[in-house]
Amino acid sequence: MKSIEEYVTTIPDFPEKGIMFRDVTTVIKDPDGYQMAVEEMQKKLEGEEFDVIVAPESRGYFFASPIACNLHKPLIPIRKKGKLPRETVSASYDLEYGQEEIEMHKDDLVPGQKVVIIDDLIATGGTVEAMIGLVESLGGIVVDNVFLMELMGLNARDRLSDYKVQSVIQYPGK
Amino acid sequence: MKSIEEYVTTIPDFPEKGIMFRDVTTVIKDPDGYQMAVEEMQKKLEGEEFDVIVAPESRGYFFASPIACNLHKPLIPIRKKGKLPRETVSASYDLEYGQEEIEMHKDDLVPGQKVVIIDDLIATGGTVEAMIGLVESLGGIVVDNVFLMELMGLNARDRLSDYKVQSVIQYPGK
């Protein structure tokens, strides 16, 4: 049986020179790889008490959507600026390459709700930090952050030392 | 029990004046609504023989992802230009509001594969036509197109008269 790592394709120098891009599309295009990824991420949540799943577009939805359905939890999307139609809170942050502004609907969280953040990849942790900021600005409590892949060389865990961070695959570099 | 229509929120004049935006985030943030949406869309595929699911970012992934997992089918993402790391085919098309360029990985389809396209909404059918173009340029055969919502007043079915189009909710207007 293939390991989950073997379904990921590594593309050197995308989208910029020096970046080793971890391509998750070859995971989801194989039903066995996709199932394994979802199951492994769900396993990280066993025993975790939480109310809602928060995930950013677009690749986060590949995993957050089936997990929300399987666990019968609300899925709250975080999107790029201007995409969400109701009143939002927003945050800007630096990406590994470039800058981004993200938004979340104001009425999607009730203060005190326990939140799990799900995404395909954690790199510098900048996106996650911004998402946590949005959740906390609405009174939500981030109890866990679960990723398929983690780039250990970018030290996101230092930045997020007050939070629980779990990943299925750890890459030593950037 | 609430009907699936009751989970959708309608936002007038978003993103532009005159557009009645059908907001699906209130479907997925209610686990019962989300489950109902996925089940109703899956029902449309009962008895359909197909090899892969193709879906566009971002909202399409809310539904295509759990359906691909449930039916153990490959999920092939269509994304905005510049997001996919491997070699792509691309198509430009007019949106209900604005213009867009989308891409699909060249090696994600094998000629002769039967494709189901899944998205949250069909409006003018412009996006779907562009997606069908991408699939066919790689030798894929589009056997079905399944949507949660359809804006009947925009007559996508006229444009896509050679293809099977199914939707769970039909809105009479635009």
C-alpha cells in the first residue's frame, strides 16, 4: 500500500524560484490517496471536542468539506476579500510569497464556540495566525489546527506556540 | 424538517446591483443543510457511470469534495489562472459579472474518461461551457453536470443543449 506521502507531488520553483511546492492535487485525484488523507486528518481530531470547522479557500476545502460532512460539523469558509456576500471581518497578512487579505462572515460564529481550523498545508503559519485572529475577533476559541502537510523549516509552531498544531506529513525543509 | 431551499440565503445586489446572490455558506454552516445538499446532489448521480469528478474553485469544492469521497471517485480541480503547479490547459470566458480564466492540469484526464462536472450554482452556463471545453480538449467525455442551484432565467440549458444538466434547486429568475 502506498503511503500518504507518495500521493503528494513536489514541484520545484513554483510559484517562485526556490519554493518547493507540495502539490495536493495528486492526492485528491486518487480516491485511495484522498480517503487516506481525510482519514488521517480526522484521526487527529479523535477525542477533540469542538463546535465548528473553519477553513480557507481553496485547497483547504478539499479536506475541510468531507471532514465537516463526516463529523456532522458546521463548515465556516474563510475567503479572499470581496467573495463573501454578508457582513465580514477581515485580516491582512504576509504569505510565503506575496500578501493576502481574507474575510469571514461576522455572523458565522457565536462567542464561545470551539473552532478547529483545517487546511492542506501549514508553511510560515501566517495564514493560520490571520485565521485565528478572525476567529478570536468574533469570540471563537481555537482548540486545534489540523493540516495534511507541514513545512517544518518555516517554524510555524514557534509563531503558534499558544495553539495546538497537528499535521499528517512533516517535510523537514521549506 | 427544513427544505434545502430554506438553508440558502439570498443577498440582493451582490456583488453588483441587480444580482440576487444565492449564498451557499448558510447551507454548509448547518450540518443538516450540508448533508441534505450533498445527498440530494448525489441522488442525481445514481445509476450514472462515470470515472472522475471535475469541479471549479472555490464553492464547487464544498460539494464536489464530499461527493468524490463518498463515491470513491477522483476529484480533478479547475482553478483560476496561475494556481495549478503542473502543465495546464486554460480557457477564458465571460462571467455573469466580469471575466475569468481557468485552468486544469493536462495530465489529470485520460482520453475517454467519463466526467461529471459539479458546482454549487449554474447561472449563464458560461463557466460550465468553459469547463466542458477544457475536459473535451483533453479527450474527456462530459456525461453529466450537477449543481445545487440553477438560475432558470439565464437559460444555461439552451447553451448546453448537447449536455445533461441537473440541479437540486431551481430559481425562476436571474
